[in-house]
Amino acid sequence: MPYPIQRAEWLGPKLKLLEVAAPEVAAAAAPGQFIMLRLHEKGERIPLTIADFDPGRGTVTIIFLVVGKTTEQLSLLERGDAILDFVGPLGKHLEIGKVGTVVVVGGGVGVPAVYPKAKALKAAGNYLISIIGARSAELLVLEEQMRAISDELYLTTDDGSRGRQGFVSDELADLLAQGRQIDLVIAVGPIPMMAAVAKVTEASATKTLVSLNPIMVDGTGMCGGCRVRVAGQSKYACVDGPIFDAHQVDFRELMSRQGRFLPEERTSLEHFHAHRCGGGSCHAATA
């Protein structure tokens, strides 16, 4: 059955929020899980992290960056439109408990992905330090939502237009250098960012978890497309993860696999633009 969109909102350039009516998914969802969606019969399946869920209203919120054909098509949907397939929740959820002081680190579109984890950890009684960052101020999202649940909130931007100029890993390194007791770090964002966070916490052996979002086709462990190497063993992010021990992830191999289909992705997007716009250049709205 189609899944109606209850709310559609641009959060920034090429960054959109959709709240989808999916009662069964909302009732079963937990922090750290994701969904696989398909827009139409001939569409590809793509994974998106569950940014929020409301079992009472029966809705699931997804936030995504427009980077290719399917996400651009998805960005064109508005309230009242519907998604053909919306499957989930998938993947293993984050184990929530009271561990002490937790630092959550979100980079770019990773901020919406880390938000439900942060909210649940705070509700469990942890002292919550949040570090969120983006390339520039206009790309920094969910600042007020993160501030509302955090005991401390630090902002960074690559260009210095908001908060500290630098990277989220720089802020985390400073907290550790100050001798702060940190019992758990959770990082979500671009692969280089998560790799940098892992490197920062490795020296102090601070427990660090990352949520991986490699290429996926079915989300059930059958295709092998989301294979990652963890502690020297092959794991599937869709069923063994997406959350893994950051210090055991082979980030170099992960980055090389992520770029495997870039030429095909560019061709697909160009084909979509050509057919949608009569051969001219055409892009989704940005705000």
C-alpha cells in the first residue's frame, strides 16, 4: 500500500524532511534503525535512517540530502503525495542504557541520524554532550532540537560561519585533552568524519560507535552490497549493523567501496534531468 506524506519541509540547500504515515514501522522503530524505500514500480531501493518516529501518530520522519536521481525525485514530493514502498524498521537498534557521560557527534546529514539516539540516551539518564557540524551555517540542521536535549552543545562549521571554525573531531579532541570523563562516543556522518572521530578516541580507548550507511540494494543481507570489514571480518551493515565499534571498522576499504558506482549514478541523474526538462539542466528546489 502507498505511504502518504504528512509533512514536507526544506531544512536547507538540498536537505529535505519528510514525515511519512507508516503506522507499523513507527510502532516497531527504535533508535539506530533505518528504512528502505522505493518511490514507484521501476524505482531503485535506497536506505534512509529513521530521524524520528511517533507511534501515537503513526509517523516516521526521514531527512535526506539530494545527491542523486532517487533523492532528487524524492525531494519533489510534497504533502499529500505518497511513497510506494516504505519497509522497516531494519537493522539492529542501539542498545540504550545509563552509562554516564555520552558524546554524540553529528556531521552534516548525520545530525538527523544521531538525533534519535541522543534523545533516547538523554531520556535514559545520561549526561549528554552534543557536537554537531556542517560545511557552513546554512547546512547546519536541528540545532534547536539538539540544544533542547543536550547538557552541552558545541557547534562547528568548516568555514567558521557558525560556531567554531573547524571539524567536529577537533571539538571532541579538545574535550578529551581537557581530561573530561567520557564513557561513550557515538558518531554519525560522512565516512571521513567518522574515521577522524575514531582516530581521536582510539588513543584513550574511549568506547566509540559509528552508524554506517554503505551502498545497499535490499536491506536484508541477501545482496552483499553493504559489506564492510569489521575486526578483520566481513559484515553486512543492513543486518549486522548499521552500528559498529568504530575502532574495528576498516574505513579505507569502506571509502573505496562507496565510490564504486559514481559514474553510473551521474549517468542516471543526467538521464533524469534530460527527460524531465527536455534536454536542459534542471534541479530540485533548494529551499
